Amino acid sequence: MTGLVLPFALVVAFVTAGAVLATHRWPNVREGLSLAGGTILFIILAVIAGNSGTIPELVVAEPVAGLALKFAVEPLGIAFALMASGLWVVTTVYSIGYMRGHHETHQTRFFAFFAVAIASAIGVALAGNLFTLFVFYEALTLSTFPLVSHAGTALARRAGRTYLGILMGTSIGMFLVAIIVTWQVAGTLDFVPGGILEGKVTDMTAGLLLALYVFGVGKAALMPFHRWLPAAMAAPTPASALLHAVAVVKAGVFTILKISWFIFGFDMLQGLHVLDILQWAAAFTIIAASLVAMTKDNLKARLAYSTVSQLAYIVLAALLAGQAGFVAGGLHMVTHAFAKITLFFCAGAILVVTLKTRVSECDGLGRSMPVTMTAFTIASLSIIGLPPLGGLWSKWLLFESALAAGQVLFLAVLSISTLLNIGYLLSIPMRAFLRPAPHGEPTTWHEAPVTCLAAMVITSLGCLVLFFFPDTITMWLDRVFIIAEVR
């Protein structure tokens, strides 16, 4: 069953993009097709997840002998794909209200490239080897570039150049180099549980490869290769939500998680001297990005640096080189996605209704936009890691995995970061609910369009649901290692 529907999962979003372009004269039809495409894709992936007792493979082409464009189903990839497709539907609902309410131009182009970006993310999620992952990783960069530069202003064009320059520069200059070396020494790029490099390279070469992978996957935004992410704030808010919560950044940390287990293997990683250096690079990013977020008055910029910090949590989890860290990183990938997309939805709603973009301008907003600011509060508390929200469990597991790895100092890093989370996130709803609106402020504000509200309510409820059902995800991610034992 899985093998039969797998090809459809790979083409649905591309077909949707074509349908959106073909119906550009009829906005309601265009947006209905976007919703239908996302829903169909999610259903197909759910069918695949429910019938994944085996690991089907689909080879599309083999441009070089032994180097195939191949797709395969495994638990981490399905988790990423389900998250991306499900949030595509919700973001499309939000985009309808936002794009119309903000009177954005070139809306057909936006929805078309949005669909191509999701298709690329699904390609990354279901890639059966590093070659295929790299192809769709680059496709994701190219398809989101028009979203970043969508406005066409000088600022948007400059942001697009920064975005493209850093992501393409790191992927070609480091990621691709690491892939080529891996191919030469291992003779394969297939994802194999436990890794493919053991006994094939010296520790020095393996350490260099690991560094090339960690920094070459620029979408993981590890400092100093993070500037593309704040620059991407020039994009419309729905695109920012896509970039910072769902497809792009999650493709980065997903790739790091995949490489840690399926290319190196934990036993090999634990023996590399460079691992300590890379762990502390992730720890530095966690703290430094949080400190920068504290200084940002622009709301989207603050959320962008928060994303840089939260992504480093997942990179650190992968570099702890153990099953506990892998599962913690996978769970944080999901809980952060729901919380951060909610925060961006709220930021966009504030912009549409009030044209305000700064934290210092949020005084009193809780009275005129109570639904928006309540959703913002829920998502903030999830990222901080407080009950009853899903972010609690991913942070809990991160603490546990650091302790299990004997990295007690990382407990301090995670604790300090959590305190900084409180400072730069909770200060916003506190201003909105506890401070009066500035004297003379218009009283005619209201909530954002209903589709925007519906989307942020769904994702904030997702944060709550994840608190009560984290085992659904962790047990699913544990299957990565159960399958390895069966093999």
C-alpha cells in the first residue's frame, strides 16, 4: 500500500503549484486548490504512516551508476513530512486573510512558490539518500527565494541576496564537498541505520566531515551562518512562518538529525574529538541568539533570533550522539514548529490590523486583540517550556539527554536560555495585557480576518494537544532504532 501511494506524495504539491498558476484569474478557486492540495497531501502521508510496517523505496532515476534519485519511508522523515503538510493547510488558511487584508500584490506567484517549497520539503523528508536530499534541499532554497524577495523593494531584494548567498554558499562550499567526500570513501550515500562511515575514514577525516556537515547545512542557522534567517523577515508574514517554523529551518535540523544517525552513527560520533567543539558552537548559538533577541524591538526580528536559538537546541540534541538526544531533537522540531508558527501568525495579524511592527508599540493590544494576544501567550509559554504545553516535554527530554550524555554544563546552558526566553517573549503579552494603550490611540482596532484567527487558534491548540500526547511522537521516533535492530 505504501509503495503505491508514495509517488503521489511526491507530486501532489507540484501539481498544486501548476493548478494555482492556471487559475490565477479566479482567486477563490486558486486558494481553494491550495487548500485541497495540502489536505490531499496530508491524507496521503497519513496513509503512508499508517502502513509503514516495511520501508518501501522508489528509485526515480540513476544519473550516475550507484547514485540514484531515490525515496524511502522512515519514521523521522514521515514525522517531518506530516508536520510540513499539515501546517501547509493551516498556513494557507491564514494566508488567504493576510494576503487580502494586507493588500499584497502577486498573490498567485506567492501561492505557487509556497506549494513548490512544500513539495521540496517533502522531497527532503522522504529522500532515500544524501544525493536526493541535497537536490531537494537546494530546490527548497531556490523556491523560497521569490518568497523572501516577494515585495520587490530594495530591502526585499537585498534580503533575497543575503538569503540566497548564505544558503547557497554554505551548501555548495561545505555541504556538497562533504557529500562528495562521503561518496568517495564510503562508496554509497544511502541512509543506513548506524551510519556508513565506520571503518572507512580516519578520526581526523570524520571530524572534518562532521564540521562540514554541521556548518554546511546553513538552514540549521548555526552561528556564524545565521544571518540569512533575520534577513528573510522581509518576506510576507505567511512566508516568514514557512521559513522559520515549518519547511526551511526544519529541513536544516532534520538533515543534521539524519546525518548524525544514518551517515555517522552514534558510536562513531562519540569518538570524535571535534564533537565537543561543535557541541559548544551549538551551545554558544543558543545563548548568543537569545541575548540578541532581547535587544530587538522589531517583533519579527525578535522572533527570528528566537528561532536561531531554538534550532541550536536541536543541533545540540543531535550532537549529543545518542538515542535520547535524537528523540528529544525530533520532538522539539515538532513542538517548536507549532509554537513558532503561532507567534508569526500573531505578528502578522498585528501588522494587518494596526500596521505596528515593534514590541514597544504593543501596549494595550490585549484589549483590542484578545484572541491574537492570548494565542501569542500560549505559544510563548510553549517555547519557554511550561505546562500544560508541548514545549515542556521536548525541553524535558533535552535536559534528560544532556544529563544522560554526562554533559552537565549543557543543563546550565539550557536553563539560562529558558530564562532568556521568558525575558524576550513574555514581555510582549505583558505589555499587551497589563499596560494601557498610548494616549490618543485609535479605538477602532479589531481582530484580524477570521481566517487569520482560525489559523492561530488551531496552531495554539496544537501546542496544548502536544502536552497531552507527546508519547505519540516519541514512540514513533523510537521506531527509527527498532527498525535498525530488526535489520
